Amino acid sequence: MPAIRAVIFDLDDTLFPERAFARSGFQAVAKTYPDLFGDPDTTCRELETLLDTPYRPRIFNEWLSRRGLGEPFDQLVPAIVQTYRTHKPNIELYPDAVASLRALRESYRLGLITDGHSPTQWNKIDALFLRPRLDEMIVTSDIGPEFAKPHTKSFEMMAQCLAVEPQECAYVADNPMKDFVAPNELEWLTVRIIREDGLYRDAAAAPGGEPDHIIALLSELDQALLSASDAPTTSFDVVA
């Protein structure tokens, strides 16, 4: 098996904590609508309690309903969501991400593939100062919503942009429900990182979505990358 030449990362809960973005967005919303939301700190705490519930996809609808503000939310919720999505986030890379990106840059081409609302993801990228740290970045919604993970298109594009073969690529991500199906199909090395605060830390893998390796910190990534050429059928599991 060829040695790995390119390492491509997911963004949320891989390089930085997604909860930090949510908290930043909740604060932006609370400050934008103080008459409606009241004390920003209280609002943020209440919204954060809904992150690990089935209400997460409609978190603002649920919060407004619990506050007794009632429906319809036809105009209010889209405006709130727009504020959340377009705010300039107050976020930072995980410490191990800072160190790993610096170390890996010496030996590998580096990339990023992330799903999500395009302005939101690019705001995150800029807040984290990732442009100078990476060689190529793809936000899948820029290609088209139909090409979000687990579609293979962004992975095929990334390998072409980095001028490497598929078997020379590794993808590091956190969500086994969608992240690893496409790179597995393309014969990439796949590495799942399980963060203690990750929103998908307990998620089960989709069919065809089992990663080759599981790590708890990006500092453990070197072992997985080296094993790709030395022992491609052997994996190790370090669960957070």
C-alpha cells in the first residue's frame, strides 16, 4: 500500500469544538434580540442544554416554545438562524490541532473537507486562521448541496487538487454516520477522532462507514499514518 502523502481533516469537533461555535452563535443571537431573549448568559445556558437532545435541528423553535412565545415562527426563526449562521464566531482550535497541523505540514499535503452552510463554515475557517495552515479547503455546499458527505465528489476533487492518488490520502473526522463512507469507498485511510465534548462521540457508524483507526487526540495520528504502509489491515482503538 502506498505511503500516505496527504492528510485531510473534517472541521467541527475534529479541529475545534463545535459546542464553542454554538455557544458563540447563541451569544450573538441573544445580543441581537435582547428584548426577546433576555439575559444572554441565561439564554446560552438554556440553549446549550438542547444541543444533546433530538431538538438540536430545530433548537430555536423549541427554545421559543419553552419560553411560551408561541408560534408562528415563520419570520422570527429564519432571522434568528441567519444571525446564528453569519455571526463572526469566537472560537479556537483544539490545542492538539495546533500542534499537529504544525508538525504534519513538514511531511504532508494538508486539506479540509467540511459540510455546512458556506458562509458559516468559511467564517469558522477564518476565525481559526486555517487558510495559511492548509493547502486546500472544500466546503461541500459550494459544490452543491447534493454533494455533501457521504458523496464522493469532494474527496475526488481534493485528491486531484493535492495531486495525490486516493490511496495516498487520509481523512480524519469525528462523525461515523457520514464522514467515512466516501473515503472508504475511494480506498483512503480513515481515522476517527472521538472528542470528550464531541456532539457525535456516541454515534454508530453507517454501513460502510467504519473507520480504519480510532484515536482520542491528534497527537496519536502519526501511528495511524505510518501503519498505512506497514500494516494496512491492523488498527488500534483509543477511545476517549
